[in-house]
Amino acid sequence: MSNSAIQSGQPSLSNEEREYEMRALISSIWTGGRLFIGIYTFMLASLVFSYFYLRSSDTGLLWRPDHVTAPRAFGFLIFGLSLVTGLLAYVGRKRLVMGSFQDFSVAAWSGVVTGLIALLLQIIELSHLSFYPGSSGYASTFIGFAVMNIVSLVISAYWLETTVARGMRIRREVEGENPEFSSNPRARAFRADVAAMSYFQVFLTLAGALLFAMFYLM
Amino acid sequence: MTNKSTNSTGQVHHLRRMAVVWVIASIIGDILFSIFVAPHVPPGRLTETAAKDQTDFNILFEMALPVLFGVWIYLSYALYFWGDKRNSDVAFSGDAARSNMKTQVSWMVITSVTVLFLAGFGTWALVVDHGSGGGQGPNPAFTPSGSLKAETAALLGKATWSPGSKNILPVQVIGQQWKFTYRYPTFGGFESSQLYLPADTTIAFNVTSLDVIHSFWAYQLGVKADANPQVNDVAFTTTKDPGSFIVRCSELCGIWHGAMYNNGAVLSQSAFENWATTTEAANAANTALLPAFAWTYVPDANGAAGGYYPDGTLTPYSPSEVYGSKQPS
Amino acid sequence: MTISDERSTEVSGPVSGHPHNTRKLSWTQRPGLLSQNLLTAIVFGVIGYLIGHWFGNYLASGYSYIANSGQNSIANTLALAFGVVGWLGGIGALNYPFAKLFGVDGLEEESPVDNWSKYFRYSLDHKIVGLQYVVGVLLFMFTGGLLAMAIRTELLNPTTHIFSPDVYIKIVSEHGTIMMMMATSIIVGPLGNYFVPLMIGARRMAFPRIEALSFWIFTAGYMVIFSALPYGGFPTGWTGYAPLQTQAGPGMVSYLLGFAVIGLGMILAGFNQAVTIINYRAPGMTWSRVPVFVWSILATAALLTLATPVLFAGGLFGLLDKTVQTAFYVDEHGGSSYLWQNLFWFFGHPEVYIMALPGFGIAGELLPVFCRRPLFAYKVSAAGMIGVALLSFFVWQHHLFQSGINPDMRPLFMLTTELISIPTGFIYLVGMGTLYRAKIRFELPMLFVLALFFNFLIGGVTGVFLSDVPVNVTVHGGFFVLSHFHYTIMGGLLFAFMAGLYYWLPKMTGKMMNKKIGKVHFWLMFVFFNLTFFPMFIIGLLGQPRRVFTYATNLQGLNDFSSISAFILGFSFLVFFFNLVYSMWIKPEVAPANPWESLGLEWQTATPVPSYNFERIPVIMTEPYRYSEEGAPAFADFGPKDAPDSPTHTMA
């Protein structure tokens, strides 16, 4: 696209064609965000399947001897913090749509902080387990859950951070433009990115609630 | 593929020619197959299971042959007559070339009917043949009558079998790297590295493993069942006349997987009883050292392979206490 | 991986105030020693490997179970993982994700360095990625093929052995795994990446960085799986069944991590393809005008994105078993070896169709060109591919018919498996319908397509035998099933790949492949493929299990026949490589602009294809494949040469 400035030797397009490609770009972000949720669902579903498979087969009566449970305090804290992260992403986006980049920025940065704390706690939790990783089916799936949760928290924090940093850069670089309203392509793409991001964060929170219930409450 | 028709009469001609060749070829092919090949198709007819598996294979093949011939005849015809050097007509075009409802619908109907018939036939064969000799796990779904009673009796050490008794004979197959051994619960649970079976008897193979996954493939018996550690995989077959068979491992189980095979034989009922009672007596001292007969054997967590955790407190139970007398569900 | 725009979105240069001369060169574009390219990737990869190995030893060597076993899987895993990260960092794949932390968006999409070195760099041009993939998959295939030759050599004689059983089982496992990994990408990677945007009239991929990343992950995966050999190999075959997996040595880590890494690449590749096809179709390209090849890539992409995460998770659990001693697949500690079988085959069966669908797509795409008539039942072919893709998620337990789980589910899985032959049959309806009263041109690509129909028929029909539980008792786990899937994957997919290469290489390189040598290649490959694998059906029926180094002596004749045919089949690939070198470098023959007189969009743009693909966005006017139709409108309208509001359409 913008081509002439960036890719030398490339022909310019008419405005209509540029708009066509711009819309393709925006809808790609939309589709990509949804498809990414699909990918992630199947990955988490593998864990859920493993959990219930081992639970129901209870090989050698070793699914969960003495009903061992990972430290609940950690569980509540980590889940609570990721819940807050998800909520902040959701609310931040709502505020952005209503026109307040400032609110979005505050929400997103707070979300990054809570997400990182949750990440830290999730890692620390692994050194406070009352069981060995291979002592039971539950223990194994819990380690799998912890690893996937670490991945989720990293993705969540990274995506939040990159969107908010991007919004700030757009404000700085595209003079006189507000990313929340501007029709500048960078701002339009930014808003689509924020929408996909907050959608994914909400998904992660919901999936997280299910996994939290499976591993700490059930 | 033969009912492709188009609006113009000139073109139906092609299909009619193909159909004639196809019908003749299919009939000849199927007849030749059933006379010359079908009786020799593996796994032979040593057991009823094997015989039924062979029949199934032959029926499938006789259905597959017309399908193969149909496509091959069509392809050969097309390549011969419609090559651009030979075909002087213009290539088919227009809406009729793009789609033809009648052809499409009849194709779908024919393939669907064929497929549903095959699935139904396969299911029927599976059910009437008690799982067709395939491993059905600890809770078999397709069982010959009396199998549960026989299996329960075997576990309690009360199973009996004698020539003419018509009882089901449970035999345990134990796979380990890299050999199969066999335990006969009906005869005191002795363990043998030879597999002998009585003729005219329904056998319940109880297949398990001590280490990795093996697969008990008694080729001529038409039996194949994976040997999984801590799983009792049950497969049924009914022997007919005496004869010998080969047992191979058909699931990759490590370095010597290729060498994991031995021979077995179906003996006459009296010869079998003779062998079994003699071996029971000869092996009595060894049998006393074996673990009590059970469907599965779990190597102790602190056993040969070494425990995961040396401190002992979290080492899992001693499994024989759990598994000594009951079958895991 | 996060979603964001991965592309330049500037409306126009002058307005946003980025004059040419201030544009910064990215690290992958800089000249000489300052740049990031294959060499830096190798150096960074090695450094990453060493750091990971040290770190793993630092972390874990104190644990007694590691000290006692003398085998530190944590060090192996971290070494390989850090090596992969180093490789990606070295090639420059991580520059952008890192820059994003500081708010950089995808604006400065790099145009490739325009000399030969662009093929050794992290390139965002889908054509370059496509060509990189061609070399990548051929390398993969050549490695796997050599291992196949070794297998057939060992099987020449049941009693005299070339390899020890230990080495043999490593060769078998490595052959299977490498080929399966290669086959998932063999069409989607090279031809999909190169041609999908061209065929849908797009000027770019939706996510070029993700696309490039998928290729460099693919290469990293190749090295990871190959590292199994120096690590002592793995004995499990490509299926990696669990207790053996748990028992195996450090080579198993390479298998598990290799599949996880390749899986990640597959997910990314499918993700990019799906999004591109859904969103970047040119105006006028409604779903009923999408070329069949694109349909097949879309169906494949759906499987790649949704099935592969399960493999990724399965591999992750296996790695956890290997490293931190969890017990996902360890029965004695509360896990289950069936869990691996379920996870693996839940991925594994869609995987099989990942390897079949693109072949159907190429067949459907090429048939009208060489039959000079429209594709018959276009909608049925698209429906067939989608149907296969959907059904493939519901058949995985047919791999477990004899495993002892869920006996009561067998009729169901027998039914679903056999149902798949209905949509697969659609492909035959389309193929045979298109041949009807055609004017067939027996060009090289067409020969390969016809061979695909011949081979896949045998593969498909024997698949029905396998899905029938009673027959499955005899044929499961033997050479019959081995022959069956070689007929579908090699006889189907690989022939389609060859058809695609002969068909599209003139577009990709501007040079024709030599026809005479090509015919020698085709006939050798077709005849000896069948002579290699058809006897294996009989060998299997006669009782030879898979993956054995020895067999019953009465089977030696058939095995030798198969082996000797296999050597000639292997030789036919040398003919292909010779043809490649001969036609591309030794005696190149310039290709005409549209050598096959195709109506496809990809042939309507210039050769070599400019980085922006089309000067103007084409507008699709009608259905594809309207060959031999007098007065049919052109497939696409490319508009006037100079658009009204862009006075100069080429800038210096």
C-alpha cells in the first residue's frame, strides 16, 4: 500500500483501491483475532481433555490420592489478578471507544502490571507445591496447566503492552491525530487491534475461570 | 460412474460403451477372484474368527473391484478417445459441462448407499463375530455368551476346562520387551512361553503388558489385540481344527520389535489337556514364585526401573495390594 | 503471536511525511556484515544452543534422578529450545515483536533486498518465502528419502543385516517423522504461499511476518528433528507411543520438541493462509469464484489451525514428562498411555487430510487447464474438501481399533471413517466429470495429475478395508496399512506436488522444465512407485508387521522386488533433481508468459512477479475455468493502465 514512500518502484493505487486494502487489513485483524481464539481454544481443550481423561480413568487409583490440591491462596490470587487484567482490557477498550485514550492507557498499563504480577505468582507457586509433578494424574495436569497459564499470561501482558505502546506512539507521531477517532490508517488499524485484543482477553479470562475451577475448586 | 448422462444422444454412447466393458470386466474379475484368490486370502480359516475375517475381506474386495475397474475403464477411455490429438470435437463447454444435477445426485446417492451398506455390514460382522478377534479392552462390548462367567471364574482360580466341556478357555498373554508369555488360569496359572490351544473351543485372550505397548497378533487365528501396561485387553476367537500359527508383535515396541515372534499350535482337545496338565505339574515350583494370577501386573514403583522419588514418603503404594485380586475397571 | 496489522497502512508517502531518504534500513536489509541472514541465524542458533545447554545443566544437574541417570533431558530441551529462539533471533524474526514493545506498528514493511541474498534472509515477500519453502521441503524430502533407501536396503534380506536393530529402528523413526513433517508443508508452504495471493488477486499476504516466521520455524524444526540422530535417535516411529516414549533416551526430546516446533510453524502458516483467503480476495471474487486450489488451501488451513494445537499440547505434555517428571503418559503414576494416543491421533487424523487436500486442490486446478474445458461440479469439489476437513475431526479412534479402548465406539468410528469416502468421492466425480469429452493435453503436470487419480484410488479403496473393523484385525499394524498411506500421501500428495512444480515453476523462475527429462522422471516415478508399494499390500496381508528389521523368509522375494523398485523410485528423484539443475542453470529455456494457456489469475501478471503482484487490484468478472467458451468474459479486469488519481504509477 503506502507503497511509494515505503516500497520503491511500486505503483500507487487509487484511493478506492487503498480503501479496499485497508478494509481487508481491518477485517484480517478481526478474523485473525477470532481464529487465534480458535487455536487457543483447541490448545486449552487438550489440557481439559487430559484432565478429565485421567480423572475418569483414574489409572491405578492414582488420579488424586488424598485429594491433593495446589495452594489455593496462590490460585485465588493468580486468577483474581488475571480477572482484573481481563476486566481492565475490556473496560479500557470501552473507554477508548467512548473517546478517552487517557482512560484506555491507564487501564491497559494497570492491566500489564496485574498481568505481570500474576505471572510472577504463577512461577513462584510452582516452588510451593505440596506434591511432586509425577506423584499423581492431578499433579501432572496441574503442571501442564501452570505452564499453559504462564504462556497465557505472557501473551496477555504482551498484547496489552504492545497495543497501548502503539497507541501512545501514534499520538506522538501522527500529529494532531487522536487514535480513538482518527481516520488515519494507523489509527484505524490500532483500534481494530485493540478490539481483537480485548476480545481475546475476555476469552482468556473465561477460559481461565474454567481452568481455575477445575484445578483449585473441583 | 456409469450413469453419467447428458442431454445429447451422441454422448450417451460413450457411457454405454464404458458400461458394457465395465460390467463384463467386473463380473469376470469377481469370478476369477472368488475362484482363484478368495480361498487363499489371509488370515485363512484356522478359527471361526479368521474365517469370518477372510469372508469380510473377500466381500469388500469384490465390491472394491468394480469401483477400481469403473475408474480405470473411465480413465483409459477418456485418455484414449479424448486426447487432443485424437478428439476432433470441440471440448465440452457451457453450463452442461460445469454441472449436471442428475449426475451429481446419482453419484452421491450411489456412494452414500455403498458406504452406508459397508458400515452396516462391518458393524453386523463385528457384533456377530464377538469383536472379530480384535482387542476390546477390559470391558468387552461384543462377547460370546458365558465369557464373563468364565473370566470371573478364572480370576478366582475356579475356572475349569476339560475335553468336551464347551467351556470358554481364558488364556492370558503377557507382552514384555521382547517376548510373549502365556498364563493358563484354568491350570493353576502356570506360565509358558509356548501357546497351545485346544480345538473347537472358544478362547478368551486376556492381553496385557509389563512395559511398553505391544500388540498380540496371532496371525492365522485372526486375533489382534494391543498389549498395554495395566490394561487387560480381551479378544475372543473360536478354534476349529488343529493346526499351527504364528504370533507376531505388531506394535512397535523398541529395538527388537522385529524379532518378537513365536509359534503356537491348536491341538486336539485331549492333546491339549495332556500338555496343559503335564506342564502345570512340571512348572509347579516356578508357578509358586510368580505373582498371583491377575489381569494386570504393575511393576513396583521402586522396582527394577527405580522410583522417581527417593525419599519414600510420596512413592505410590505397593501395587500388588491394590491389584492382587481385582480387575481395574 | 499477537494480532495486529502487519503491514504498511500509510495512505500515501507525501501526506504522512516520510520522505524516502529518511527511511531506516532494517537489520535484515543492511548490506554485508551488518545484516541478519542465514549466517547470523546459524551463529545465534549455536550460541542459543550452548547457553540453553549450560542453563539446563545449571538448573537440573543437582537432582539425584538426573545425576543417577547421567541423562539431563532438561538440558537437552532447553538447549534445543534456546537454539530455536537463537535461530529465529539470528534471522531477524524477533526484531519486530521486540520493536512492538515500544509501540512500533507494521508500517515499515521491508521490501526485499534485491539481489540473490534475499533468498537467505527473513523476507516478507510471499514469493520469496514460497521459493525458500521449495528448497526447504526438497531438502526435507531428500533426507527422508535417503532414509527410506536405507530401510529398503535392510529389508533386502531377512537374515543378513546391514544395520543393527538399534540403528534400523532409528532410521525408520526418523524417516517417518521427517516425511510426515515435510508432507504437512509440502504444498501449503511452497505453492500455497507463492500462489494463493496471486490466485485471489491480492497484492500481499494478510500477515507477511507470520508467514515468514512459519518458514523459519519450519527450518528450525527440521534441525531439531534431525538432532535426534546425534542424540542417539528415538525408537518409537513417527507415532511416538507413550511407554516407549517415556522409556526412550534423549533423542525423544528432539522428537517431541521437533513436533511442537513444526506444529507451531504449521499453525502460523495455516493462520496466515486462512485469514488471507477470507479477507484479501479481489473485488468480485465471491466464494463461488474462488479457484479450487484456494479452496483446498482454506480447508487445509482450517485443519492446520485447529488440529495442530492438540499436537502442540501433546508434545508439551511429553516434554514435561521427560523434563520435570510429570506423569501424563506414565500409567504407574496416575497418567495414561492412552492419553497420548488420543491426543496424537486427534491431531494425527486431520493431519492425514492436511496431506491430502492440497493434492486434490492441485488436481482440480490443473485439470481444466489441460482438458481445455470447465471444471465439472465446481461446488461439489469445494463441498468435498470442506466435508473431508470437517469429518476428519471425528475419525481418530479408527487408529485405535485394536488398542483396547472403547469397544462400543467402534461401529461409530467405522461409520464416520467410511463416511469420509463420500466427500472424497466428490473429488473423483469432479475429476472424471472434467475429463468427459475434453481435449486432453498430455503435458507433464497433467501426467502427474492423472497418476494422482490412479494412485489415490488404490489408497482410498484400501482405506475402506482398513476402516472395516473385522478386516482391520488382519491389516492393522502391518505392511498393508503402510502401503495404504504411502499410496495416499506419496501417490497423492507427492505426485500433486510434482504436478504443481512442473506447472508453476515456469511462473516462479521464468524457465521451463525440460520436457524430455521430465517424462523420464514421470514414468520412472509412476511405474516404480506402484511396483514398490503394491507388493507391500500383499506382504502385509501375508503377515509382515511394520517397522521390523527381519521377516519370514518366504516373503523375501516380494520384499526384494519392492526394494529394487524402491531404488529405481529413488533414482527417479535424482532424475528430477538433475532436471531441476539442468533446466534452471545448465540450459535454461525461457518460459512463455503463459505456457499452459491458463485462465488463472496467477498467469496474468508479469514474470517475474513484481513484489506488489498486481499493478492494480484486479476485479473478478466471472467464474474461473471458462475454457473453450466462445465469448466468455475474461476472468479478471485489470483496469486502465493509469488510474485517474495516480498520475505516476511507477515511482523510482
